[in-house]
Amino acid sequence: MDRLTNRFKAALAEGRQQIGLWCSLASPISTEIVAGAGLDWLLLDMEHSANDLRDIYAQLQAMMENATHPMVRVPSDDAVTIKRVLDAGAQSLMVPNVDDAEQARRVVAATRYAPRGLRGFSQAPRAARFGRIPDYHARCEAELFVAVQIESRRALDNLEAIAGVEGVDGLFIGPGDLSTSLGYLGQQGHPEVVRTIEEAVARIVKAGKHAGILTPNEELARRYMAAGTRFTAVGSDLGLLARGAEALAARIRSGV
């Protein structure tokens, strides 16, 4: 594959499950470490972490040695932020809290150059390897993967309309916010939440789009994959560090 091919998007088009991990530590060192762990993709989070654009830039650089694909979750549907993250070299984006088709169309427009959208033009950004990919601007749109997050009752009500927006490649269930919206704060494993998520996944698949989710619960992860998710995040760098440190401390203390 050449430097512009989105391996993640190509794998999904072939029907291959893509296993991912959330990255919230805002460190190119920790991101480089987990990028070599054999995962298919990493989510570099700008919504619920200390990551800013410089942090994302450095983590994109840190991942270059590995085949693991970076996806960036921007903090909102702000077109300026989306433009800057794309120029930094991200090919796969996740946008949180998309509630209807009109908002989804605005998100897609922010990723496209005129006349198809409103992304600002930069002659030689990092995404074009500073001008070393001469056909970047002509080809980049086809290699972008745009995922919007379904995180509310309203989004569920509008799911098919959102999925029908041209340029939306994937719909990613946000179980934390969705469970809250459904009245089950902090209860992502509640049977009603799980049932609703499985139904939403089936609707996404029926609409012809890729379904995704994040859950650190391995049983639920396998259940959602069986239901049809194709880009499935199964934990986070923060969770691995916190739970791993706690388990080590508990093991050592138990023998003292």
C-alpha cells in the first residue's frame, strides 16, 4: 500500500474485524508502546483527555513505525478543529454527539474541499508529507474514514437518517453517554442498555454502514462483535495503567 492508503478503511471494506484501544494519556511514549502491541487501531482522544493538537501531532508521528492505524476523536464538530487534525495527517476521524442528519452533513463537509465541502486548503501539510505526496488533494477524500458517535435518544431516533448521509462511513455507539441519556447513569452493562445497543448495531449494519463501540468488558465486547460491530475498542491506555498498577500493588501487599 502507498502512503495515502487508509489501511483501516480498506480492512473494514473487506469485512475484517478491527480491534482498537482508547488513548487518553496524551503521551507519544505511551502511544508508541501500545501501537506496537498488535492492535488494529488506536483512538487518540481529544474530547475527554488532555490531548491538544501538538499532542496529537506527536502521537501520529510516534505511530508511524507500526501498522496500527490512528483515529482521532475531535472534541466537537467544529470545522476548524477538524481541518487542523486532517492537516496534521489523521485519515480517520471520530466526531462525538452527532444527533441528526444535518449535523452529520456539516461534519462531512468539514472534511471535504470545495465545492463538496468547506475544508480549508493547505498546499503542503503533514498529511501530504509536506508536498511529497503530489496527488494528495485529489485522492485524500476517498481515503478518509468519518465516524460519527450515536450517544443520545435523539441520535437513536435519527439513526437511519444519519447513516444515510453520504460521507459518513461509520456510526460508533458511545455507551457512556447513551446509557446516561436512557436513564441508566453509569450502568453501561444494564440489560436494557445492552439490548438497545444491540438493536442499534443491527440498524447500522442494515443501513450499510460500519458499526463500532468501546467497552472494556470483554464479554460485552464479544457480544457486540457478534451483533455486528466491526471496529471495536476493548479498553484504554489509562485503564490498563490504573488497573495494572492496582493489581500489582495488591499482589505484592498480599504477600507482605
